[in-house]
Amino acid sequence: MFYLTSGTSGRNGGNDLVGTQASYPFAYGVGISNLTPGQPIVYGDGTLGTFESGITSINVNDSAAFNAFNISLGGIPNPWKIPYTIQYNFTLQHQFSASQTASVGYVGSQSRFQDEGFTSYNYNAVKVMAPPGLNSKTFREFPDFNGMSQELNRANSNYNSLQVSYDKRYTGGLESRISYTFSKCRTQGRQGLVNNIGGYRSIYLIGPDWALCDTDAPQTFVASAIYDLPFGKGRMFGQSASGALNQLIGNWQIAAIGSYLSGPPFTIGCDITTTTGQGCNAVLTGQPLYPENQSFNHWLNPAAFKNPPVATTVGQSDLSPLGGSPTQVRGPHFRNLDFSVVKEFPIERGLIPTKGSQRVEFRAEAFNLTNTPNFSAPGFSGGGAGLPAPPGVLDFSNTQNFGKITSLRRGADDEREIQLALKYYF
């Protein structure tokens, strides 16, 4: 016999046993607490909670035994709208030579009915503007219930970009590519796991907020090249080299990839409550968003933000207490340089090398060669490396911690890494 016990470990990290009894399109969520870890859970009728019984002793259909007041409901709409994306582009390409081309193009897309992941609309949210401090139940459509959320795919998004590229195919020992993108991505969706762009302020008064995408990078630049050094037998320098000399100076190759991306957008909210039951974003004062002595300890200028006015009347038409648009600021840019050196040692038979059949290859590769730190946005502590964000990182009234960055964008993979390899091809 197995008994249900409470403890301090588990995915939710608490002392609750959560059971779900589903009945489409709604679901009951029942929490059972036990303040003595390691001891069996005892139901209200005196029976012990077991894996076999689950929550059967809790009769959710008996109004005398089960109080459903303030319960939250969840559901999935029927019919479910199928998400779709329309993509379009117009590109001009010019060939400068047999190996060199350049292109300039417009690339865009429109997405409709996106699945919002773990974010959903609360259809029992406050429906009118009301001053802060009031009972939100007064302004709900169903005051005896809490949230009524539906997992929806109603979010729309759009992407527009100018894309420029230059390509050189392998000739003369050199191959290269350079690309630049100037773009903008806007969305009504919110990521479930990584969401720096904030939630919705009021779906009834202003609808789902448009914001810059979490992945929006207005400027992206990437350059890569592979170059066979002109030394050794048959090359520009040392054409007649052979034997040990050719093994030493010939068959060297270097490669590099450099990239730059604009910093990710994120949202600064209000530091006071301006309404009852609705969200709020800070508004801009006109001061510079970033301080002159900008650093990872002081990324933002607190004087650039202020709270909107507080709502004063129930049902007022002035929506200014909801604040400004989201994604007012950006985090640090991303910069990276990867570099590699490759040396081949052909296995010769006499004076004739057997190139392409047997050879030994040595590789030395450096990722983030310059060991440049790429910081996350303030308030983000993910990525696998970093410290928990201190309180007030996104609170512009906290002048000590506001805008402080405590983690790296790529976590533990951000620091320089060097790897060596030796391969034998046959």
C-alpha cells in the first residue's frame, strides 16, 4: 500500500498534493496540504490518501461537502482555429563575377492565430477602469469565480526586414559571406518560459498588447570566411616545396565567424498600483533611457520612467492609468567571434602525396575568441550561469538596483572555449 505524503521536494517545491478531475471543457484543481512532511495525508472523512484513491473522497459534486466558491476555471475553445503564416519576399541579385554575387531584398511575414503557449486570456478579468484598492470581484462578469482562462491561439504577429548579403564562392583559396539584416518583429503573443515583454494590461479595454517580439533584433550582422593559406607545394609561396618542408608550411587553413545582434527588448512596469485588477506599464519622461556611464550594474536611467496617473473614477474612459506601450528598452547587444585553424598532413607514398585518400588533420577551434561577455537583460537570471536578480531590478524607484544585470545571455557557454582535435582520414 502506498500513501500520499507531503514533502519539501518535487517539481512544484511545496507541500501540496494537487489532483485534477477533468470534465471538458473545464477542470477542477484541488490542493491538499499536510504540514507534517513524511506523514500520510488524511482526508476530511478520516481516510488516508493513497495513489489508488487519489481525490475520490473529495466529492466535488456535493455542494454541502465541497465549496467551489472562488474556483478558477480553464478551457479550450471549440472550434480551435488553425494557426497559419503568410511569408513573402522580393529580392534583387547581381552577379559581379563568376564567383561573386550580392543581393538586396525585402522579407516579411504575417502570422495569425498563434498558439500563445502557457499564456491565456482571463475572461473573468476586470472589465472596467476602477481606482486601486477596490474589490475586483465587483467588476468581474462572474464575481463568485476567480479566473476563467482559455488557452487561445488568437495572437497575431508580423515581421518586416531589409536583408543585404554578399557571397564569394571558393576561388583562390578564399570563401566568404557577409550578411546584414535590418528588421522589426511585433507580436501579441507571450512566451511561456522566457517572457521579458510583460503580460497584458487589459484585454477588455485595449485588447491584447502589441509588443516587440522577445527575439526582435533590429540589426543583425554576420560575416564568415574560410581561407587556405598560400604556402606549400603548388601555392603562391613555396611552389616547389616537398617532403618535410611541404608538410611544415603547406595545407594550412583558417576560418572565422563574427556576429552582432541588437539587444533584446523588455518591459518596465509601474512601481505602484494605478487600477484595480489591471496591468500597468511605466511611461517615459523624455530623459535618456540609458545613463552616460552605462554598465552591467547600471544599464538603465531611472529618471527616464515614471508612473501614469491613478484611476479616480469607476468606469472612466481615460485609459492613461494603464500606462504606456510595452518593450520600451533593450538589453545589451550580442557580439561573438569564433576562430579555427586547420592543418592537414597528407600521407605520402614516395614523393607523390595521396591527397584525398589518407591524411591526418589537426584542428584548433576557439569559440568566443575574444572572451567577450554577453550580458542578459536586467531581471533575467536564466541561461545556466548567473546570480538571482536582486529586488528592484525593474523598479525605477529603486535607484540602487534598477537596471542591474546579474546573468549572461548564453549562460555557461558564454565564456571562451578552446577545443583541439586530431583526425585520421582513410
